[in-house]
Amino acid sequence: MRALVILCALSLPVVALPPDAAALKAQRDVKISDVNSAYVRALEKIKARAMADGDLAGAQEIEQEIDTAAAPPKPPVVARTEIGKPNPILGKWRWGPSSLIVTFAADGTAKATGYEGKWTEIQTSTVERKYTITWNDGAILDEVTITANGTQARAKNMKGVKFTSEKIPQG
């Protein structure tokens, strides 16, 4: 079966969350992920008890709930779709004055020595791309704007300290 994809350009204003609200949402998303993981672990235990008790119908219902709860989150909605172009945050960056090497992956994760995080794109109506990066389960938060050419970033951490970062060319 073939699907027909129709792309339409609408001239609607793009409304983005203010940075403080976007940061709060990113922290919320991390907490929800943690709660869902604990919920699935608890359901697995209850399912095992149901199976041990011979309650196969109950175990099947619990399995369906586990599948629902464990489903990967929907990707963040972004203001633009650029078919065939990777998101400019993806790849390796020299991060801030310490030049820590940070890798951003397509699954929304960020990794550096001693740090693990999640990134979320913030909707904008500009050519620059904006992101919120939540590090170490919300202990650290960065707000980042990547320039239109995708090689430089301006950032501000949750203490208000501003810094710049540079994308490391693939090679």
C-alpha cells in the first residue's frame, strides 16, 4: 500500500514557549520518564504474581498496560520540517569554555564525560534553532540557540551564565 504525502505551507504564526516554561517542561518530561519506568517495573511484578496465580487474563491485561506505558514518547513537535536535512544539533560539539565534548543523538539524548542529558527543540519562527538541554535528571539546564549555519551555538545555563559552543566537523 502506498501513501501519498502532501506538504502544505501555511502562514500561521509559530508560538513558542518562553525559555523558562520550556525549561520547566523539559524537567517535567524527565520526571515523567522516570515515573513511567518505575510504573512498568511494578507492573512486571504484578503480572508475574498474576501468572503464578493462574490469572492469565489478568496477566494479559497487565501486559497490554505495560506495552502502553513503555511505548517510546512521541518526538517533540518542531516549528519546521526540513525533509532530508538532519537536525543541526546532532553530532559532536565543543561545549562552553571547558571545551567539553558533547554528543547529541537523534533519539534526543546528549552525552559527555560525567553528564547524560536529554535535548528538546523549542518552536521558533526564526531561522535559528533553539533547544533546552536537561542534564543529569534536571540538575543542570542549558538553553541553546544554534546559528542559521548550524556550526555555532550561544547558550545560557540555569544560573544565567552565558557561553558559546562550536560544532566539530564530521571527518
